[in-house]
Amino acid sequence: MPDQTDKPEFWEKNFIEKKEMWGFEPSKSALATKDFFVEKSVKNILIPGIGYGRNAQIFRDNGITVTGIEISKTAIEMARKHYGTDMTIYHGSVTDMPFDNNHYDGIFCYALIHLLDSSEREKLIQDCYNQLTENGYMVFTAITKEAHTYGKGKFISKDRYEIFDGVNMFFYDRESVQAEFGQAGLVDIKEISENFPFFLITCQKNGN
């Protein structure tokens, strides 16, 4: 089955059927990144794949301006209902970035990159890097090979499997993080546990 996760219909169906499927509490990754961004005096951020905004509000509560990108119109409507209409959210796929010519102090991309194929992942990392201000930071969360779903389902390509319903997932280890983010200012890889084991990957533009 072809990958469905880059198609609006897939996410529309999910958000229509499951509504606020992840609740309203921000992820551990969002909380950790908020602390980091506050420490680094980040003033404005981009969140590709913002969903219905549950990971956005914690940044806004700390004085950070948030811009989002979201493929599902239903999710955008939910975000506006719950968090107001004063947040810019571009409707479209992250594979079609950039949506504006702005540069951002920070970018936070949660549990999205592992849903893309290798060329899409490469493009997303480069597109995000291009939209950072000088010395700006981008933080990605990505599922790791420690996940119980690794190696399950239909084999697609190295470390990539169709898990269910046309969801193709790439599982990272430290070597693949280095390979994909090494040329994008990679400065840190941390392990963090959400509903799955993730890497919290931090890059800095022109960082060492």
C-alpha cells in the first residue's frame, strides 16, 4: 500500500474521527524544547505539522510567537477553536515548504520526520535549516529503533516499515541521525520517552 501520511485525506479522516486524539497536554519534548528556547531567548518559531496546536500553546505562554504548517483543514479549525485565531497556520504539506520567506529563531518538528521517505526527510531538514535565523535552533523528535514496532509490519526499505493503514515509518538510530542531520548543524542527540522512544535532535544554524 502506498504511504498515506503525506495525503490530506489521511489526516482529515484521522482528525474528523479521533478529534483531539492526543489530548491537550504538551508532549515532554515540547516542554523540554520550550525550556531550551526560553534559555536561548528564542522569540519566534515555526512548527511544521502543528496539528490542532497542543504543542504550540506552551511556547506562546512563554512569550514566543508561533507559526504553524498543517496538512489537515480540520486540525487547523480545531487549533483556532481551542487557541484563538491570532496564530498564523499555513494549510499544506511540509513537503511543500517554504510557505513564507520569514526566518525563525527556532523550529520545533514533533514526531513527523519519521513519516517521510528519505528524499522528503532530506528536503524537510534543508527547508527548516534554510528558514532559521543565523545561530537559530531547530529541534526534531524522531522515533528510534528501540520502539516495539521496529521491524514489524511490511518491509519498505532499510529501517522503514509499513506499520498499519498505509503508515510508513522510518526508525532512527544514532548513525542515521548523524547521516541525515550532520550537515545541518547537529549539536545534540538526547533520548526522550513519549508514547514511543524518541530522539530529541537539536541543530544550530552555523553551529559547531
